[in-house]
Amino acid sequence: MDATPPSPPLAALEQSDDFVGRHIGPNASEIASMLASIGVSSLAELVAQTVPAAIRLAAPLALAGPRSEIEALAALQAIAGRNHRR
């Protein structure tokens, strides 16, 4: 007799909440609608009108490329591993 439990149906594994949608950010259509609602033509114009020039960066940040979830978790674990209990 096989001791392996039956696999759950695919529907049970599908995401049933809006977490991903909430955290991916707005799509192009939603951005256009938002910009039209507040009366600006672009995100750059919104930033120019909202963020004082004195605190804006002159150049983009020099960031490393994206990481997978596994890579990010490993990096966070390495940082956490440097913590010392007193």
C-alpha cells in the first residue's frame, strides 16, 4: 500500500487573496488614470511638483541587480547571522 498522501487539487494551491496584486503595484492603465485624476501628465511631472529639488538625487542610485526570493532570504540570513546577543 502506498503511504504517500494524495496531492491537493490544483485549486487548493492557487492564490485566493489579492496579496500579489496589492504588492506588484499599479499597471500602466491605473497609473494613467491616477495621473489624469491629479492633473499631471507623467510620473516625472508628479515627482517634480511633489519632491523638492533640493532633496532629489541628480542621478539614479547605483543598485545591484534584482535577486530571487531565495537569494534575498539568504542575504538577510547572512546579515542576521552577524547579530550578537548581549
